[in-house]
Amino acid sequence: GGKIDLRLGPASESMRLLLAEGGGGSFDLVFIDANKADYDDYYEHALALLRRGGVVAVDNTLWGGRVLEAPAATADTAAIQAINDKLASDPRVSIVMLGIADGVTLCRKR
């Protein structure tokens, strides 16, 4: 507790390594702001890493209003729409969206 472990490299790979090293259930907060196409993978790893009551903060969930596009004009927009749909219906978390900047959704692990 109380220390920062800086890891540089692909986020999914780093998260898998943390889990393999026994880090599951030991994190208080995970902030997701990376490759939009991989948000779902990051989210699943984040839930595995979080302790009960921990929080995943998912950035860019308003995506400049583009989350309302139908159909999505880009792959990134489609990925943000998909993670928003998942977060809204995921029984493993309680969520709240903050309408600041490009949107941040806070997901508290149950």
C-alpha cells in the first residue's frame, strides 16, 4: 500500500501481468484513458484488479457528443458506445457519469 509502480507498455499486457503477479482484488482505483478499441478489455482487467468498493474511472464517455451518432461514424465512437452500453447494464458495478470535459464514468465495484 501507498506506493506507485510505474509500468510502461501496452496497457492490456501490463494489466494481465499484474493479475498474474497476484494483484487481483488489490487496487482501489483504475483510470481508463487509452486506445478506445480496447476499452472493454481494459475494463474487464480493471474489475479483476479492483477490490470490492474500488472504482474504475472510464474517460471520454461523452466523446464530444458523438456517442449519440447512429450509426457510429468511426471505430472509436462505436467502441465508446459499446462500453457505455456495457457499463449501464453491468450488475457488477454501480455507475455515475460526470458531465465534465469529455465525460468520465465512475464505476464502483459491488
